[in-house]
Amino acid sequence: MSDTHQQSIAFVRDTMLPEAPPPTAETGIVKWMRENLFSNVTNGLLTLAALAAIYYLLSGFMPWLLNGIWDAPSIRACREVLQGEVGGCFAVLTERWNQLLFGFKYPDEEYWRPTLAFVLLFAAAAPVMFPNHVPKALLVFTGLYPFLAYWLIWGGPILSPIFGLLGFVVGYLVWNRLVAQSFAAGFFGAIIAAMITWWLGGMIVEAMASENTLLAAVPSRDMGGFMLNMILGTVCVSLSIPFGIALALGRQSDMPIIKWICVIFIEFIRGVPLITLLFVANVVLAYFLPPGTTFDLILRVIIMITMFASAYIAEVIRGGLAALPKGQYEAADSLGLDYPQAMRLIILPQALKISIPGIVNVAVGLFKDTTLVSVISMFDLVGMIRGPILASTEWNGVYWELLGFAALLFFVVCYGISQYSQWLERQLQTDHR
């Protein structure tokens, strides 16, 4: 009786069993592969096909890369060293690196000047790109950098960048005077005032030209290589964003003249290929200048590329402005803000945040389009490869090494721009999801 009663008592565990490890198929790399690569039959077949394609490409690429020759005076010497084996002739990069980066006319002893300007570019861009992580006092250097970089790269009298800075000061004063009437009127008025100041300054510098300069002058025709692509890309992107904002706001202006000027400009530029504008800058523009007038070719190209990019950025920003609800404009009016204050404090910050992907898309495309200047006899990176290097008897026939190097440089810059834009979008993401 007692035994039966004891057996009917429920068992209560007072200690936990040790946790058993999860099945191998439900953890680690095996789980990841099952979920992402072999989740079903179709994905498994696609994964195997992709692996086969990667293996096929690497089996041909890796021997070419690992057996590459880095020290040889010509392509014939590379072939003699390889003796029929697969391998790249990378000696062209070690022999012609200076021409690929700086062109074939920029003085060798002055390479430090564009290199220093390139390094200082990061210090100048940091306060604008990372305002919450860099002291705002560096914005002073950001404002001075364009004139310092111009003097470092081109050299010549130091009065040239000084008058350039003076032109921006005059333009800023005109902006403050006219912006209360209209943003577009203030912007374009500032541009006209700055251009007049630069023109007068150029005449004074030319009249006071002296051989005793701190930095030797380097003419624009001696610029080349990847340095030229960086100059065009950096300057044109930096200028096209404010011009694009002004055009977008001008297109929505209540002033009919300003509105139709912006509309005609945007529609005309967007309907013309960039290569046509470059030919206009190279040939046709000289016919509209007074006889004997010299107009720097790089400056003409910068103007045309900036016009081209500004028209596209204006449409991107106009889309951002149209995406804002009408209540944002009404909120600015209810706060008693005038037009410039409403645009600067409420409307444009939101519109630009919406427009970041489109602006970056235009910037990346613009930087790659700088290679089109090679068709007007400007020896940028692609122009150097197609012209002096491949035309020489030593390296005639080296294609993949040179074009791969150019692709790598452009990929690094464009990928960096893309990653920064994604980081900026995350920093500006203030909505709740």
C-alpha cells in the first residue's frame, strides 16, 4: 500500500538540464549557406553557376596577375621574361606612373604642388562633409582652399588668387543686398559682380606681371593625367550643386523672366550631349571672343561641364522640392519667415536630404564623364593612355594593364563618393520607422 502511494507522487525537478548545442545545420556558416545560397533548388543551381563563373574568371586572371612583370623597359622585354607564359606587363605602370598621374608636360620637380593640393583637399572638405565631427573653425580654411589650390597647381603671381578671393567677397556683398528680393536674383547678381571683379583683377595682374614669383607658372596645356580628371571633377561638382539649387529655385520663382530663363537653360542643356558642349568649349566659343583674346581651355571646359551638371542637379532638386508637403511652406509662413529664411532653415534642408541619391548619381556620372575631354585633345588619364603611351614603340600593345589601372582609380573615387552618400543618408535619417 505504501509502495503504491509512493509511486503516485509526481516528480519535481529542482535543477535544470544543461543546454544542448543546436543542430549543426541550424548555426554558423552552414545555416547562412542554407538560407542565402541553397534555400531552394533554383537558388542552389544559380549559386553553383555563379561559383563556376567565378572560378573560370579567376583561373584566367590570377596567373596573369601573379606572373606579372613589374620591371622592364618595354613590352618586348616583358615577353622575353615571360617566355610564352601568361602574365601581365605591369612595368608600364612603374615606367609611366608620373605621366598617368600628372601628364607628360607637368614639370617633374613640381609634382609636390598638385600632391600637396590633393592632400589639403581632404582637410578643406572635412568641415563640410563631417560638420559634427570636425571643428567649425576649419571652415575658414575651406573658404581659402580653392584659391590656395589654384596657386599651388598653376603657380604664377600670388595676386591672381587674391583677386579671385576679392571677387567672391564682392559677390557675397551683392548677394546680401539682393537676396531679400529673390534668391535667384541674389545668386545671379552675385555671380555677375564676382565675374566683373575677376576680369578687372586679371587685367591688373597682367599689367603687373613679373618674373619674380614664388611658384613657377605652369600653363593649362601642361596639365594632364589623373590630376586633370580630379581637377575637373572636384571643381565642376562643387560649382554645379549651388548652381543647380539656384536653377531649381529660379524655375519655381514668381518672377516670369527669372523663371523662363531657368526653364530654357535647363531644357536646352539637358537636350544637348556633353560631348557637343565640349566641342563648343574647344572650338566655337573662341569665335564669340574679341580678336586676340585668350580664354584658358580648362576654364572653358569647366564652364561647360558645370553648366551640363547644373541642369541635371536642378531637376533632381526640383523633384525634392516637389516631394515636400505643402504644409512645410505654410509652416514657414506661419513662423513669419521671409523667403530666404524659409528656404535656408526649413525647405532646402529637407529637399536636399531627399535629393541626396540623385545628386550623388549625377556627381558620379560627371566624374566619369571627365574622360570625354580626351576627344578635344586634352591629355587626361584616358587621353594619356590612348595618346602618348600607346603611341610609343616601347608600350604599343599594352591595353589591359593601363585600362585596368584607370578603372581602378575611377572605381576608388566613385565608390568612396557612394559610401559617403550612404553614410550621410543614415546621419540625416530623422524619421521614425
